Amino acid sequence: MSSLKRYPLFSTALAAITVVALGEGWMIYERWSTSRETATKLGQKTAELHNMANLAPAPTKEVAAAIEADLAKAQRALATMRGELTGRGPAAERMAAAKVPAARTDAFFDLATFVEKTREQAKKYDVEVRPEASRFGFATYANAGPEVDRIPPVFHQRLVAQYLLESLFEAKPRALLGVQRERTFTRKEREERDAAVAALNGAPIDATMTLPGSAEPEGPDFFELSPQVSARARDYLDTTAFRITFTGQTSALRTFLNRLAGFELPVLVREVEVDPAAGEEAAPAAGDDETPAQPAPAASVVLSAKPAAPKAPAKPATAAPIVAKPLSKFTVTVEYVVLVAPAPGAAEAKPSED
């Protein structure tokens, strides 16, 4: 130590050399770390380049242009489908312009007016309405309107039922035997049901599963559509189903289905059941001119002392048709489809640029 004090220049030079050595060592370590990171990135880029070279088709400008053209075509097709699912014509305009009743009393009178007008329309087309179908699927609310939270879905069903029955009556069936609909869900009930479906983690829903249901009162108005038949898709499509039973000729069914196929409203036919009409179902409506031919009365002999009065010429008996027109019972199940609006913030994220 004393020697260093005796030679201050030497000690200063030694300190300077030590600082320089430490600095060079740090620079060497930093360069080594940087070179290692660069080598790692180079390996990753080489692997990415190798993977891209193996892509089919290769990522060229021509392929990118073709992909953009396909995307534009798919977007146009999507816009067309969305337009079709909103309906067209007077029925769609009526649906769009309809205002949901604000109170239970208003909803009750809306349903009562619908029932009265529908009966008048059935009479106009000479369609018999059997007593079990006289409320057209809304017998539950014959004396009071739906609860406030259930007014919108019931009103929506009423609009769809009006379109379906108008289309059916124009097809001129013999008689309307029944109208049923799915039970409606309030917002809270639907959220509970969606949460239960989400908890299944994509597992299929079958008829043995019990999901939270609707609190709408039980009654003959309702039926359950099997999930395997329904077009409902969570987060994409919502549906409401109806089942209409009527009797008539095959031409009535064909005309009815052709009217629905016009897609004035987005209605999908899910099932059609055909059975021979029997019993009261086959009984003709009052005033029907297709009454079966009556058999000719049996001949009788009358003995009298008076001269017989001249007989009037006998009217030719109406010949019964060789092949009678068959009368069938039809049960048609349909679904009205509604696009589910995307949740806020669910828009597609813009791809980041490197």
C-alpha cells in the first residue's frame, strides 16, 4: 500500500486499466447476448419462412387478391341472407310497423281484436273453425292479458300467427282443428336458459335434459318442439314454433306450403304430418256443397180405386263420382326465424400489422 502511495502515477494507470478491462468485459457480454438473441430470432424467422413456403396455395399477390375476392363474395351472400331473414312485402312491413302494447289491458284487447278478425276471415273463406281452435293458440289470455314482461314475445307470436292463418285460409282448407305455439320466455327466463346451455360446454341437448323453462301458464295452447328438429342456434338464430292442424284436400296443403315458401316472412317448415280424416274431422262444414249423394228411395206399390194421377217425370239421380276426393288431416309445424343481434363489442377485431 505504501508503495502505491509512493508511485501515484502507477496507481492511477492501474486503476484506468482496470476500468477499461471491466468496460470491455461488459461490452463483450452484451455483444454475446445480442448475438444469441439475434440467432434465436433468425431461427424463428427461418422456420416461419419454411412454413410459409409449404403453404398451399403459396402466399403470393395473386392468391391474396383471390382471397379478398372470395371474402367480398361471402360478405355479399351474408348481406343477402340477412335481407331475406327480415322478410318482404306487406307482411314484413306490418311486422316492422307494429307497436308492442305497453300494458296488460292493451295486450288483452289486441289479442281479442285478433281473434275476432281472424274468425271473420275464416268465415269469408268458408273455413270452419272448430271450438278447440276458436282462440287460435291464445286461449291462455282469453280473460286477461299476459304479464308485463311477457307482452313483447306474446305480441310477436300474435303477429306471426296472423300471417300463418291468413296464408292458410287463402288455401281454403275444410276446417281448422287446432293452433299451438311454443311457450314464451321473459328476458330473465331466457338468460337463465342460455346460462344452462352454456354450462353444457357444447354438449348436444337431447329430450332427456331438463333446462330452465318458461313460467307461462300450462294449457292446450302449447307444444314442445324437439331440439333435434329446431333451427335454433345460440348466439346466431332464435326461433318461435307453431303447429297448425287442419283438414282439407291435398291442394290446400300444397297451396299453403307454396305461400310459406315465398318467404314473405322467414318461416321454415319443419314437419308435415298427414293422416286420413275420420269421424268429426271428416264431417263437412255447414253449407258445404260436397255432400255425399243420397241413395234413391225404394219403390212402393199403392192400390187405389181412383184412376192413377199422371206421374211427374223423374229427376235423374245425381251420379256419385267413381273416385271421391280424399279428405285428409294435416299437421304442419313451422318455425319463425329471427337473427340474434351481435353483442356489443363483438365486432371482428382488426388484424394487427407487424
